[in-house]
Amino acid sequence: METATIQKISPISLTPRAIEEVKIIMKDKNVPDEYGLRVGVQGGGCSGMSYLLGFDKKKDSDEVFEMEGVKLIMDKKHGMYVMGMEVDFQDGLNARGFIFNNPQAKSTCGCGTSFSS
């Protein structure tokens, strides 16, 4: 089995609340050890691009980063769209879920999961 090369500096950051929630989800859903948290972008959404966030295995075109025990997987091509982005987790009365704070986004939509660059 191929061993993933883990990079030291990630182009994005996860807040402590986001890291804690990812670890809880991974444990509750029995996510296999070879999987990591995939963060990226895809075409679509009301502003032109939307964020990807889910668990996946590393692919050949991916970079892998380690953040406090969480393996972060990202397609190398997505770096320019998410450089400097922070992923947070909100757990309040009005909203619950992951929040994307992306300085590369020129505009965003009301749902917070779509942007244009």
C-alpha cells in the first residue's frame, strides 16, 4: 500500500472547533484510518463555485496535510481557490455546520457555500 507524503504547511486552516467536530464525526461514523477530510471546490452553486467537504481516500493528484491529528486531503489544482481559507464549525440556535471564510472569494451567496473568484 502506498504511503502518503504529508506536507507541513496547509493552504487552509481549521479552527479548533472544526477539528473537534471532524474528529467526532470520524469516530461516530467509523471512518477508516486511510481516509482523510477532503476540502476543495467544484463548479456550480449560485455564485459559480461551491465548496467540497467530506471524507475520502488520497488520489494521485492530491496533497495531504496533517492538522492536529486530522488528515486533510486537497487536490493540488484547488489550492489557488482556497489559499488562506479558514474552516470553522458553528453550533448555535440559528445555524449548525461548517463555515468557510475564504479571502480568495470575490463574492459569496447567502448560503455561504458558494463563491466566485
